[in-house]
Amino acid sequence: MAEISVNVYSKEMAGYLSPNNAFYTKARKIVEAANAATFDIPQLSTPSSVYKGQPDMLPAKIKIATDDKKTGTMHQFWADPILITNESEVVTNYAKRQQHQMQQAAQIETAVANWAAYQWCPTTAGLIVATTGTARATSVTGLTGNRKAATKADMLNVAKVLRQSNIFGLPGKMYGLVTEDVYADLLALAEFVDYDKLGVTSKLELGILGRIAGMEIMSRNASGNHIGFWMNASNAKVTAVGTAATDRPVSIFWHESYVCYGDAPAQANITANAPGYVGGTLIEGWKRAGFDIIRSDEKGTVALVEVA
């Protein structure tokens, strides 16, 4: 009897996970996290002073490094197991096997992306910018009333805060992951460079829809028309509606040198003639991933909240 290959199935399923256009790949990758439960994130000390000309004395004054570390956590993300009643048909029918792989990968990818967005959102007061535009309806399921639209001034403010938080002047790009409502707001701004309108396929293939104030903009529409979570009126991150009239949809912005992720290969387990399933074949899929803001003070990230 033909059997589904675990190696082939997991390899093909991995092709649907962590694609090049995934927003969370625009960050520093922690390679050593792949086979670990946690990963260390070094915390840089305050930058040393830099002098011009010859030193007044030798040996030069030494500054003791006081670097600390922050610990990130790898989590397992798994999809509902799938029961196949006719394994031979799935083996010989590539389209059916592909559908099962895509189904499991989509479940896992959604959960991974939700967690990445949640983890990269700051809660420090100075890193949260409120929208100030004209009130318009919110598309987030469960929320009621209107929210203020994002304006040119808001985006300039976000970019300003983000640049100011790059305290080490590290190289790298700035990105934004916005709600569909904020993306619609941006399309109405003359200053927004729309890559779709201009046909910049090299950017679109990476999931980047446009650019404003030096920030590359991406959009995500998780179930419920948000990016994976939102904030309440106290700027606490939430995933369930608390107060429908005042909860705030949120968009996140980051400098790629100040956020990180750990990524492990996708795994699969295939149990033929699974006990208790009347000869069926059970297919399970999972992967491990972790995300965090690199600095404990959350520098290098900004949240834009749509306020009532």
C-alpha cells in the first residue's frame, strides 16, 4: 500500500510557512534558537564616548561594559490533526495532498503571525501614538462606534518616535504592519507611495504595499479585521473585546535591528492505521517559533492606536 512520506509532507508543508512576504521575517533572526526552548538577547550598554584627535594620556581611560541579557521564549504552534480515510488516494492525488498541507500550514501561520505582532507591540507610554484624524467606522469585529483615522501628521509622528528610539544608530529599514482601516487611510494621502499603483512588483512580492515617511508599509487582516490583537483604553494588549466602544485597533512599526525572531523547521507526524480511527491515517503538523523586542525598554518599536 502506498504511504505518505513524513519527510516529503513536512518539507512541502514548510514551503507554506514563514514565506518571504511574512512581516516577521523583517527582523534579526536568532539562529541559535532553532533547537532551544529559549534564546538569549544581548542588551547593549550605553554607547561609549568617541573622541577626536590623539588621547591626552595613555593608556586611554577604559569603560567597563555592563551588558545584560533578555530571554526570549520559543513556543510550539500546532494545527488540528487531520484524519485521512483513504491514504492511497491522497498519495496518488497531489492536489488533495496539497490541500491538506495548505490547510495545516494556514492554521499554523496565522497563529505564528498573531503572536509575532503581539510580541513586537510596545506598551511603553512614550512609544504609543494615537490617531488624530476624522472619525470613521472601524472594521474590527466586535468593536462599536467610530475611530479617528490616521493622518499625515500621525505618520510623521510615528516615524519621528521610531527614529529617535534608534539610540545606537544601527543600520536597517523601518517597517509598519497596519490594519486594513489604516491602510485605507494611507491610500488617501498624497504622500503615500503606493507600490501597487506604481507596479513595483519587487516590493509587492515581499508583502510591502507602499512607503511613507521612510517606513515600508505592510498590512495584515487576521480573523476579525485586526493585525492579531488590539489594545484597550489603558493601552494593554488584548485579544478579546473588553469595552467595544473604547478598545483600540493597533498598527505596529519597528526598526529591523530592534526586533528579533527564532524559527525552527516545520515538523510532521503521520500515523498509518491509527488505533481507534478505523484504519485511518492521522496527520499532525507543528513548528516552533519565538518573537521579542530586543531591548527591555522597547526602543525601536512604536504602536499607532486608533482612538475613539
